Amino acid sequence: MSPTSLPQHRRIAAVLVLVPTLVALALWAFAWPAARTAPRDLPLGVAGPPAAIATLAQQLEERKGAFDLHRYPDEAAARDAIEDREVYGAVVVTGQGPKLLTASAASPAVAQLLQQAVEHRAATSGGKVVTEDVVPAAASDPRGAVLNTSVLPLALAGIGAGVAVTVLGLSGVAAVAALAGSATLVGVVAAALAHSWLDALPGDWWAVAGTFALATLAVSGAVAGLAALLGRPGLGLGALLMMLLGNPFSGAASAPEMLPEPVGAIGQWLPPGAGVSLLRSVSFFDGAAAVGPALTLTWWAALGLGAVLVGHAVRGRTAPARETPEREPALAN
């Protein structure tokens, strides 16, 4: 039964229920994590003499559940941990007072939060904090706005490609080729804008372009794969999954550890969140901590494209064979 065949009052009722439900879901997905942003087991390093570290750790642990402290013997080890993306920053105890090491490239919001927290602690004890940005964001984009806002266009590009392939009736190998080709072009265009023109992602050009392409393919493959297995409802399911969960749960504007649990973890298992993490790694940290998000995107792309091929094969086997009319023998005169 098609929707237009339903009685008019039922169609009106469906609209009255569907629209407020979608608004409620959107507000929950976007507003709730933003309103509950706070550090939750945020990886933070402390370095220096053991006795001084113990006192500092005790002060930081007063904010229960805020920081996940990693202890390092000296400043050099703390710097290496930041560059390897093990921690977002580190507090080094020196003879002249505390020194804060941050990485605004990992998250400008987290770098600012750490600076405020450490400076507040130092102010209560009459000290002063020296801050150094070990891995700074791009000079042309110090707040990371380009990276943060890239999540929505990439999700839309992937959803659009998946919808286009399905609506245009492409299936099987042809659909896979179209999805891969469109993702490649998206990667080239996005890298040309974000890397070459805006100079906001200063890593290797091909690595940045490949990350954009892989993230787009993961989204488009998932949407097209769900449509191949479930039909047109799969398009809506895929779009809602990437837009209402993947986009706000990505932690692009802050960090996964700044979102309510388990939102941050869920976001990193979805293509938008994994794509942002991989972009940060290849753009600012020479590929450090890139394996996890790269595998996540690869699995989404592989499973999505595999579903496209499987759906085509299943429909081919179950489609009713065309019946050829039997010719009646001609009557002899």
C-alpha cells in the first residue's frame, strides 16, 4: 500500500507525529551533548619529580572523573606523549613553577580548558603558569573552524552519493564504481579547499585527500548498502544514523572525552567521528594514532560496498523470471 492510498486523515496524522518526533530527535542529538560538555577521563600528563607529581595529581584529581592522569619522568617524555596523541596536554613541575604543555591542534577547546584549569590552581597558590603550545593548530585557522565544520559537508556528500546511486537505479559493480569515484572526487575537492586554499590542514596533501575520500566512502557505502538490503527505508535509516548520531557525536568541536558517556565512544565508531580523528592525525601529528580511525572507516566502507553487492545478487536470484508466452500450435487447414 502506497502512502497516497491512505485516507487523508491518516496522512495528516502521520505528518503531525513525524515532524515533532524528528525535531525532538534532532534536539536530543545536537543539544544534549553540547549542553553537557565537560572533561570526562580526559587524558592529561603530569611530569616531574615523583613527590611534586603526587601533590599535583592530588590537586587535579579533586575534580573526580575529569582527568585520566598519565605520569612521565620529565618534560621530554611528556612532549613525546602529546605528539603521539596519548594525552591532550601535560603539566610539568619545574623549579620555577608549573609549566603547561598543550596541543591546540588536537582540540583548541581542550587546550583552553586545560589552561584555565591549571591557571586557576596556580592562582590559588600564588604562582604563575608558563604555557607552551607543543602542536599548534594552523596559523590561518587557530580555532580549528575548518576541521570542525567539515563534518557536516562530508556527511551530506556521503548521504547524497548513497541516495543518488539508489534513486538512479545503479546496483552491483556499477554502484560500487560510482560510489568510489564520487568519494575520490570529493576527497580531491575537499583537500584543494581545506589544504591548498585555506591552508587549514597542513599535513601531506595526498593523506588529507585520502582521508576525506575514505570518510565520504564510508558514509555513502553505508547509506547505499542499507538501501540495497532494506530498500528505500534503508536510505532514511542511513541518513538518520549519519546525521543525527554521527555528526553531533563526532566530538569535532571539542573532543570525544568532553561529551557525555557513551556519546563520545559511539561517535568514534561512526564515520564522521572517525574521519575527524583521522584528519587530525594526518594533518598535525604525522599519522600518530591514525590506525584506529582508519580501520573504522575502512570497515564501514567495506561493509557498505559489500552490502551493495550482496543486495544486488540477492535481488537477482529472487526476482521473478519473466515468463515467455507459449505459442499455441497452428491449426492445420
